[in-house]
Amino acid sequence: MAVMKFGGTSIGTITAMKRAIDIVTAERMRTAPVVVLSACGGVTNKLIEIAESAGKSEVEKAIRLSGEIRAHHLELVDILVQEPSRRESVITAVMTYVSELEELIKGVDIVGELTARSYDSFCSFGELLSTTVFCQALLDSGYEAEWVDMRRVMITDDTFSMARPFEEICSKNAREAIQPLLDSGKIVVTQGFIGATKEGKTTTLGRGGSDYTAALLGAWLQSDEIQIWTDVDGVMTCDPRLVPEAKSIRVMTFTEAAELSYLGAKVLHPDTISPAVQQNIPVYVLSSHHPESKGTVITSNPATLEGTSYSGLVKSIAVKKGQCIVNFRSNRMLGRYGFMAEIFSIFARAGVSVDMVSTSEVSVSLTVSRTASLEAVLDELRNMGEVEIEPDVATISIVGDNLRTSKGVAGRIFTAMKEVNIRMISQGASEINVGLVVEENDVPKAVQALHHEFFSGNDTSSIFEKPADKR
């Protein structure tokens, strides 16, 4: 059994949803899958705008946007659902959801406050609408399918917008609510991203929540594989917008994928990897635009990894923009224990995450995202020593298993970067990552040079050209 997750761009238009239906029905020839959907592309952003408008009493704007969401889904129904009674049923469902959305708009306006709980309720409508239309379209195409409200399965805490599931309860719910449907041969269609508290209040799982939902369901239902269908052909050697000749990676390890996620790669959310690792379930990252391509398999299976061994060092290059360097200097650091703990406690209290760190006897440099909270951190640091800020920088991370133990990596990096000013470099904290910091304006030049250095030779061909057998 497979869990198949489709992102917003993979179901956002009539053409895209037809293509996703074809992919699902092709999978049904092999086994009954669980289909996890995000909201249609652009809908979640509109729902966020609606929520914010309602909170500011801009009711007319919010209602207008809800009308656009209604029109989009009715357009999908118009083409994808033809049987009269089913068509009438799904139109009624869409209209009901949008009516509930508009009642929520009015309720928030009356109260005069957008709470975290209300915000999650707003955001949930995208997945409820997309799955309703998709399931009915499957039925209209002659396939047995059943819609499941994930809020019956995904029971979470009440940390709205970043809820976490009670896994024992959820696992039991999945086996009771979903497994019998699969056993009967039905395609199960459900929502990513959303859940509910024990009291039935709608919650959301935060960024990458639909990927997380798919991975959790895969673990709870002991699936054979988790498929993440997106708009790119798997995990790439780097951002193709920076390097058009970027290649799709056919096979990578869980550690490489997790590292890339934390370092800025947009394909996977870090939490997606964890449930798969625990159950040793392979994760496939596939292109819904080119379903015939093989994409990327992320696995710890030695046989799969050995079948695609190669002599290159690097799997991918990740970039994280919007960073700044904080340079701190104080003679009080010299020979004094506990001083670094004091520095990092300041960042912790402000909720500012530190990415890269470089130290000497009396100074420390680190990178952080530029946020409003950073100013409070800087004020405290200035009471302890000298502080200098270097804004508008980016971290570039070169990722590959056992990178640290390979000779000559740093030399090749510095040779490739001879035309770029490197502000910081970090090697040793992770065996599979070498990180460096450059000015944001230098990112394209730096990434292109690194990609040419590590991916232009013949030594890397097998990892990219040998297809990963998805079956």
C-alpha cells in the first residue's frame, strides 16, 4: 500500500487535477492507495489573507476573496464531475464550506479579534474543499473512493498553527477508520495539514504539514512507500532557478535529505523524514507534471544505495537567504568558561535560531535570520561586548554522506569560489555538510561555480542517470 501526497501545484488547475487523478488510478491498478491532498495552489494564501482581513474588519474584501475560492472550486466541479446527482451533491458541499467560511469571517469581525484558533479554522477550508472535489471526481471516473475527514484521525494538542499529534491515539484511529476501507479496495482521499483537538477544535500542523500527514499515515498504516508528488522531478542537485542544468538526484539517504531540509531545500519538510526513518519506509519525491520520470527515492536500504553508488562527493547544494552575520567580540571571553552559554541563552530567550557558528578566543560569529526579535538580542549583546552586524548574506551548504572524511573537499570549494568573497565557513559539525556564508548578491555566482566543480565531471553520472526503481 502506498500513501500518495499531492501538493497545491499538482491539483491547482483542471489540467493538474486530471493528471493527479490519472496518477492515482494508475496506482490503483497495483494497490488501493491513501491520497493526501494540500489545498489547491494559491488557496491557502487567499485564506490567510481572508483571515487577516476579517481580523481588521475588512469584511467586504474577505467576502470577495471567499467568492474567488468558491468560483475556483465550482469551475473544477464543472469539468471534473458530470453525473447529475453527484454533481449536485458536490456543488452543495462546496457552497456549504464557503458559507461556513463566510460565517467565520463575520464572527471574527464581530469579536474584533483574530485568534490562533480562528486562524487555523480559516486555513482548514482549502484542504476540505480540494479533497471533496477530488474524491467526487474519482467516483465520477468510475473508481471506488471514500472521503475521510482527517480531523477524525489526526488528534492533536491545542498548539494552534503548529499542532502535534497524539500518535498512539492517531495510529489507532487510522487503523480503525482507514485500514478497513483500503482492505475493501477503496481509494481513500483525505486532507493533509489539518487535525483537531480532543475537543474537536480544528488545528493545523504548520509549514510542510501535508508532507508530515502523509509520512505519519505511512507509519501508522505500515505502508510500503510514501510518495510526495510535487512540481519538480525529485530532489535536485541545486535550485534550477540558479543553475538551469541542475540534475535530479535518483537516490539519497535519509540523513542527506533531512540535512537538506534544515539547510533550506524546499522540497521536503524535516518532519517528513522522521516517521519514515522510524519505520524504514522509502520516500519517493516525484513530479506530477512528468509522472513518467523516476524522481528521487530517499531510503536507508543498503541494496538500493549500493545499486547507485558513485565516486562523487556531493549530492546537493542548498541555499538559505535572508540571513545576517552577528559578530561579537569581548575580552571577557578569554579563558572564561560559561561565556558561550550566556551568549546563546540570549538568543534562546528571544526565540532566535542560530544556524552557523565560528569562534576564536575572544570573538564569535554566527548567522541568524533577520527578524524583529533580533534587535532585542543585539541590545543585550552590546551590554557584554562589541557587536557588528553584516546584513544581506546567505548560507550555502554542500551536502553529501561522509563529506567530512573525504580529502580535498575544502580545497575544491575554495578553488571553485576564488571569485567570491567567503564570509564564514563551517566544516566538522556535521559529517555530511560543509557550510559557508556569502553576500546574497554573490549567491548565483557561487552556486554555479560549486555546481560546475562537483557535478560537471563524469564521476557523478550514475547517481543521476540510473533510474530509481519505484516498484
